[in-house]
Amino acid sequence: MKTALSALGQRTAPPAISWLIKYALSRPKLISLAAGFTDNATLPVEISRKLLDEILRTPKTGQPALQYGTTAGEEKLRQLTASHLQKLDGGHDSAHAPEHTIITGGSQQFLYMTLEALCDQGDIMLVEDPTYFVFLSILQSRGIKSRGVKLERDGINLAHLEKLLERLKKSGELRRVKALYLVTYFQNPTGATTTLAKKRAALKLLKKYERAAGHPIYLLEDAAYRELFFAPVAAVCDRRSSAHGRRSQTATTETPPTALTLPGAKARVIYAGTYSKPFATGVRVGFGILPEPVYTAVLRIKGNHDFGTANLLQHLLARALASGDYDQQVAKARKNYARKAAVMRRALAEHFPACVEIWEAGGGLYFWARLPKGISSGVNSKIFQAALKNDVLYVPGELCYADDSSRRKPDNEMRISFGNASEENIRVGIARLGAVLKRFA
Amino acid sequence: MKTALSALGQRTAPPAISWLIKYALSRPKLISLAAGFTDNATLPVEISRKLLDEILRTPKTGQPALQYGTTAGEEKLRQLTASHLQKLDGGHDSAHAPEHTIITGGSQQFLYMTLEALCDQGDIMLVEDPTYFVFLSILQSRGIKSRGVKLERDGINLAHLEKLLERLKKSGELRRVKALYLVTYFQNPTGATTTLAKKRAALKLLKKYERAAGHPIYLLEDAAYRELFFAPVAAVCDRRSSAHGRRSQTATTETPPTALTLPGAKARVIYAGTYSKPFATGVRVGFGILPEPVYTAVLRIKGNHDFGTANLLQHLLARALASGDYDQQVAKARKNYARKAAVMRRALAEHFPACVEIWEAGGGLYFWARLPKGISSGVNSKIFQAALKNDVLYVPGELCYADDSSRRKPDNEMRISFGNASEENIRVGIARLGAVLKRFA
């Protein structure tokens, strides 16, 4: 007898790092620099307690929080989200409209539904090379193809994007291209931040190829880590910086505005944001802003998924934003991550061999380490195995590359997270990893 | 220029009752007997406040609640769910295994993911005729066909199910049939409860046709309203009961066990449950229990949707279940709905013409009213329009029927909810509706 599973049900692969996490749990002494978890110590336990107590103190505020809401999400939270984004974007008059905003179960759910709304099996997404691996998992599950665009420290390589679009046009595949997916702030996994100039140029390039595609090509901007900046964002860094020469970067003073602020954005930019990473990952509230007709399609899909994100969480976030507790919490988280990133930076300088190139982020949760070409840090490599034996875990960079047969997947990189590990564990973990690298690199 | 939307994105229709809800909001004096909302007054405001305060009082319990969890859901909540179901099922040793349980964003998300895992476009789901309309929306969106099985007051008509399976076998379509979907307790929309005998017989019938299908055919049991029983469940009711002769039903003393307790269930029954309806609809926590290989497929899909339901909500439910607060809350809700159902029963007896057949549920949130054949209560009917003009809203029964060209959709029925309306509004609403019916029926 055959399986009753659908093609999707049969095809969907296990998550790239589920076995990593299982492995981590089975070795109690293992130091995980792999997980994208946030820091336990800074979670807003007291703030959440206070705000929930306020919400549930009276039936007047408590009952609506415990009742169904609307599919798009709480009106008040959508309004607060719009003004919050406007503030982050420096007051730009832009496409931040509550009526094009949808509240979702983390931004992950938003990404999933957006791909459902846009892509048929066989369609093509353009992605950064490397990119967020759970996004790649959605593509894999849904039979959506992907093409990688070279990533630099200030965003994608525009010449490569243009060459790619031109090639897709010539091969007749451009009509299958639906969007370019960019993780624009302290990217997972590299920590790279995309400049506004690059967003502008990318949007323009996509527009240029729309006629040949026969339909709009969207810029899908994922800003998950946006608020977790803790240092001035490193500006254009085309030159390589080694583990021992990382401090000479020029810097700007704030994160760049979103693509929503660009001309033409209202029709072509889809923005994915979240409150989970900056506030609390156990409070899964994300959001998306979309132009029509994608907004209506995603809203209808959301109606079928769950007809609305849990109201209690939405009321908690709305109150946190309105009271200022949210800003206070994010400021605290930033300070904490800045300290932990500094600990990691120092440990890397001390323990990693000079041949390893480090991409040091000005925010987010990750450092990106590149070994010299030809030395593998992949899942089956000696380095990864030796690291495990020495009780330290990282995410092999190869897991973050799309399945794109037009290039070989680089396997000489590592995502190293300082999000969840303690300062002590960061120091010990990096020392262990450094010792392994010195042995093999 | 064409749209960039996927086939799914283009196809997905607006939710069946979104315009009803909008309509309701635009007429402040309108009494809605349409919404499936639960009762505001019984929502567990005080209990939630107490439990959340306990959880967030110390970092030790607060931090895990505000951190990411696992994709399958909190181990403790899955264990409590298993023992809770075992208790409801009268201690049966059964397929209630935490390792086959997944916690989801309401049972709606679980239904969505299960359909993703099982059905390709063009596949067939067997459904009750009528059935839960948001389930039909998922089918519509995903291009899944449906065939209706006649519904009686104690569950589907088994002879009809067999005839249908036989017909599908002969037409060669049986290989597209993946599951039979039954809302087994106080069904939405009819209030019907399926007997265990019917579940057993249905499971056996499905099994019988598997060889011809070439793959397993699952029984998907949706028990959303299971815990909201407030009266002994009406037993076999093949005879019609009119609005004026509703009180002579024989009754059993508790809800029937789930299909999970049946022989063969471990391999073929998929169970959808929820804590949202009985506890709080603003706390969206549902769950599913599935056999392999569907469990693994759904788990991977959940990984792509959101890699886990908000932990804070899961911790709240786990604590409510463990402390007994959950049981206490459900008992309170039952009492309240029993009272409101009684108010509606009396109002119906007083105001509805005798020709209207009422299916009175022993639980859930709905009564089902059937007008004599030939009298339409559908969306475009004089009755529905007159009801709106008189500021009372119900759900036209035709919205709850699958698109199945082998029969005409009945349009002479109404779903009338006592869930959200106040007792006074139930009385006034039913009086208004009765006056309309007397005019047209």
C-alpha cells in the first residue's frame, strides 16, 4: 500500500538544524553557539507580569484579550506598529499603513503565507547567498526553486543580481520569478546589513525586469533583527577584515530605513517584521505589510490558517508599545547583546587563527566566520566532528545556502551565535572552537 | 501585466461569513446570533491573571514561558493533554500518546496543516453534509474536492457513506480520497453528536475501501466542542422533533469516547482538539494526535509555519490543567451555556412557527433550524433580508454545505448561536426571527 501523504507531505524535509538541537540536548556539557535563541536573562519577565496583570485586572480590558479578534489583528496594535516603524524609519512618510498590516504568529508565519500567496511549485525566489535557512525550508517543502545572489557585507552584489535577472530573462524563466528575499538587518546568518542605496537599486532592477516577467516582482524585506542593533552599523566593508583587524571599520550612526520608504515601495515592497526577537520569543507576534493584491490574498490565507493570532499576546504587545515598556525592554536587550558580542569579539581575537575572516555584526545574534577556501567546516567535515567531540556546536554555513545548481555551495563557513550562551560559555566555546581550528586550518 | 499571485493566492475566496461579521459591526443595534464567539462574561479573566502571575513571578518559571520552545509543543502540556483525554474517554487505554501529539495555534491551524500533509489539489475529502464552513474554506483554497455524507442527529448516515465509497470506487476516484472529516461533538453547525457505534462503523468502512484506494484512508475527528456539553447528550434521534416536541428525547449521561479508543485507531485516526473554545478563544492553543507517517509530516510543516506555538500560552494552559483551574473554568462555562441554551429553547418554542424543525444540541454553541423544504433562508432569500432589516443575524445553512455537484445544496436551514449573545438578546433576537419566519414560512 502506498502512502496517503500529499506531494508536499512526502517532500517536506526535516528542518536543517533539528538534529543539531537534538544533539545539543543529548550532551549536557555541550556549549551551543548554534541556536538562534535569545538571551534568557534579559527576557521581560517582570514587564510581562506587570502588563498582563493590568490587562486582566478588569473584565473591561481582560475580556477582549481573552476573546477572538479579527483575522488581520488588533486595530490598535496595527496602528502602534505603523507609528513604531515610522519612528524607526526616521519619520519618513511611507507605506506603513495599518490597513495594509497583518499581525501573525511570528514573522515566520507571515513568510509562509506570503510564499503561499505568491508561489506555485516551480516558481523561483531570488535569495541572498547565504540566507535564513528556515526560509529555504519553506521553499524546499513547497517545491519553489531558488537562485542565490552573492552577499556582501553591505547587502547583495547588485551586478550579480542584474546578471542573474538577465540570464533568467534569456532562459525564459523570468516569468517564474516572484520576488527577491532580503534579510536586511544583521542578517541571519552573516550579520550583514543592507544599505538603503542597495535596496533602492535592487527595487529598481526588479522593476526593470517586470515587463519581461509579465507580472510584478516583489522585494520581500525581512527585518527580523532590525531592532537588535547595539553598535553603529558597519558601513561599506568591501575589504576583508581578519579576526585580528576587525576594529578599523568606518561606521554610520543608525540602521538604514526600510525599503518601505523608497519611491514605488507602496506597490512592490512586502515587509516582514517581528516583536518576538526584540521582546520575547515565547510571545510569538510578528507582522507583515503588503501591497494589494498580495495583502488580500494573505489575509484570506490567514483566515484559513487560524483566523487571527492569539489576542492575549496582541494585547500584551500593544500595551508594551503604548506604555514605553517595549522600548525599555529593547534597550536592555541591546545593551546585553552588545556586551556578549564584545565578549565574543575578544575571544575570537584571542583564540581563532588569523586566517579566519570574521564578519562582525553591529546587531542581531550572530557572527559569521569564513575559513580559507578549501577547508571545510560542513556537517561531515573533520572540523565539525572535532568541535562536537570537544563539546562545542556551531551552525555549518553550508546549511544556509539555497539549492542552486549554478554554483557549488560554499562549505567553509560557520554561524556562531552569542544570543543564548552565557558570557562564560561564549569564552570557553570560542576557545574550544579556536583550538579545533588551529589543529585543522 | 498579469498578477504575480500563485494559483492558490488567486483562488482563495473570502471567508464565507466575513461579510456577515462586517455587516454586524456596521449595524450597532443588530443582534448577532451568527458568530461562533464564546461568551464574554464567562471568560477566565481572574484565573488567567492568577496563573500568569504565578508563571511570571520568578525567572525560573517566567523565562522558559517567554523563550522559544519546541516545534511539537511543551512536553508537559502534551502529557497533560494525553491524560486529560484519557479522563474524558473514561480511562480507555488508547492512542493518546504525547509522542504523537502536536500543540498548534488553535485546532484550526492543525486542520490546515493536516490537509497540507494529506491532500494534493484534486484530492477528495469526505465531509459531513453540512459541516464546519472554515474547513470548507481550506478545501476551496487548496483546490481539494469534497463529497458530502448525509448527516443525522447521531452522526453520518452510514448507508450513504458506503454508497458514496462504492460510487467513488467504480468511478476510479477512490484513489483520490484521503480522509473522512467528522465534527463529532455538538457539531458546528447542527449540534449533532456522533455515537461511538457510528465512529466504529465508519472506521471499518474506510478500512474496507483502502485496498481499492491503494493507500490509507484516515478518519479525521474534530472534537472542538467536546468539552462544552451541558446536558446529557441526546441519543439516537432518527425521528424528527419539531420546535414544539423537542423534550421527549432519550438521553445518555456523558459524551461518547473518541474514535481514538477504537481498535485500529492508532494507525488511522487523526484527532483535532482545542483548549480555545472551552477555556478562552483569545488563548489560541489547540492540538492534534496523529499516526505516522502523518505525524512527522505535520511536524515538519509546523516547523515551516512557525516552529512552535507561543510558549507563554502553552505554559498558561499547562498550569491551568495541572492546577484544576481549567476544569473549574469549563464547568462554569458549561453551566452558563446550559442556561443560555435553555433561554433559546424557550424563546424558540414561543416564537418560532411549528413547521420549523429544531435540532437542539446538548452542548456546543449552536441550534440548527430547518424550515419546510421549498422555503429558503439562504443569503439571497426574503427571510434573510427581512431578518437583517429587523436587526437580527443568523448563519444561512447553505454556507455550511460542501461544493458537491451530486446534490443540490439545501438552502432552508439556519445556524443560530447562543454563544456570544446575552440572554436578553437571545430572547429579543429569536422573537424578531420568529416574527419574520411567521411572515414568510
